[in-house]
Amino acid sequence: MSPRRNRPRGGEQSVGRDGADRFGLERTEDWQGEEWVVRQISGGAATKHYRCPGCDQGIPPGVPHVVAWQQHSGADDRRHWHKACWNARDRRSAKLQRSRNAPKY
């Protein structure tokens, strides 16, 4: 018996997996009187290390999280949050200071 082929053959098109599916759907939320664009990032799409502004802790690669930015701002203003920190953003400050020994990524 031959082993199972997991990859599509050369001429076949893969179905259903494009960039929009990988990064999730965007939605808008109202927070502090401003519109925010929020996108869920899956663990497979999280390939870099980020720092959450809610808890000032690192988000390692492979961890699902939330990316949020103000609707009328550019891509440079995107912030990567833990899901729990984004849900608790009214109780957390985005201006926490890192401790002296914390790594600076």
C-alpha cells in the first residue's frame, strides 16, 4: 500500500486556505468613544514575538491573540493583545511601565 499524499498534486488548486482565512475576520468595536478594528490571530498565523500593552508581557510565536488598531490610523499603530487583556482593557492601562529586569522586545 502506498503512503497517503498530504499535499495537492502539481496541477490541482488548494481549496479554502487563503490569506484572509489564515488571519481571521476583522470587526469593529467602540472603545473610549473611538472605533477600533479588531482581528483574531490564530496560533498558526502568529509567527513573531509581540508585547501586550495590557499586561506588558510577551506574546510568543504560536499563541493566538488579538490585533487592534484605531479605524482611522495606519498599520504602524496596530497593537497585539492577549485575548484576556483585550477583553479586560477597561480595567487595564495601556501605559504600564516595564520593570527594570523585563526583556525589551
